[in-house]
Amino acid sequence: MLKITEVKAKSILNKSKIFDYCLNPYTGCQINCAYCYARLFMRRYSGHKEPWGEFVDVKINAPELLKKQLERATKGTVWISSVCDPYQPLEVKYKLTRQCLQELLKKQFPVNIQTKSVLALRDLDLFQEFDEIEVGFTITTDDEKTAKLFESRAAPVEERLIALEKIHSKGVKTFAFIGPLLPGNPENLIDRLEGKADKVYIDKMNYLSTISGFYYRQNLKRATTDDFFRNYKERLMKELNKRKMKFEDLF
């Protein structure tokens, strides 16, 4: 059973090594992907004893705290979110991501959003008001069965692709994050992304040793090898180049 705790954060706009800032309205994530790197340290960081995916701390003061921090912050890109999905199911009730976006919009801070949830469509009206924003979906494979295995609580791949296309069609800059690389058909995946994503990012499975047992239990040992990642990446890049789509290789 999911343990939900309403808390008051001391800081919500924090420095990031990837972007200027990161913003996490929640500690914990209901989506609970099998490969999530946050599961490696967030329990210790948060003091929770529950398994990753079974607790969420809701930072109920996030919007008002962000408003105060923005008054003295130097303008920079805000990554939403680094250790949780900003559109996990609890966002329907709490609307913290939306309220934080409203505060960022007032100051026109650049924003980067990454999610696996089609709830992001709810905030399309806000996305269109930003001078600088990128909205992306993590899409690790074109294969629904594989996605369900690793990302059991995420939106189906097809729904993510439809949402990505809808956002892109409104003139909002979009991206697809193909990472970690999971078994599937690289050529088909790029075919389905064409015209929906302005840029594609490619990454392998990080912290592979911590999830190798999961792969083995699913008879997917071959998908943990360097040869698999290398071949899969080469096929992706070949297809991307053929279609003249922008991309970045992260490994």
C-alpha cells in the first residue's frame, strides 16, 4: 500500500549538475520503474523504510516556497523533475507541478520537463505561454510488453507518443529520451518518433549491476551486454541520420 505523507519542504529550487536548477514537487515516485536510479539512494535520503515506489512525500508548500526562492534566484533552466515523475498519479489531486509551473511562468524561467505520464497534456496551456520550454517523454522501447515489464505503472508507449505529438503540434519544443535502451525495434521506434520530437537523446542502462538480476529473471541477459547497447545505438543513429533528425548520444 502506498504511504502518502504531506510535508513542508525547506527548499524546492535546488542547484543541479545537469541543468541550472532541479525542482521535485514530490519525494518518491508511484510509477516505480524497475531501472530507476533514484531507488538507489532516495530511501536513505528520505529516511523511508518502505520499498521504492511505495512511498511519496508530497511537498504541499512547494508553490509558495518556489515563489519566495524565485525572488532572489538568478534566471536559469529548471529541470522538472530529477528524482520523481512530476506527473505521477498524485499530481491529479495535488496539482503541485502545475502550480510550480505557474510561478515559473510569472518569471519566465526556462523549463525542461521529462515524464512518462500523459497527464502532462493537462498543462499544455501553460507550456504554450513560456518563452523557453522543452517537454519530453521517456520512451525506452517501441515494444509495449517490454515497457510494461520495466515500467509497469507508466502510460503505454502508444499513449506517450500521441501525447508527444499533441504537444509538438502546438509549437512547443519536444524531445524523446530513449534511455535506458530496452529490447525492441530501433527502426520502428524512430519511425514512430519522426515529426513528434525535435530532438532525441540516447542513453544506455546506468547502474546495470543493480538490476542485472531482474534482467536474468526475465530471460533478458543478452540485453545487458555491451554488444547489445552498441548495436542498438548504432541502429538508432543510422535511422535518425537517415531521417535527418537531431539527436544526442549520451554514452
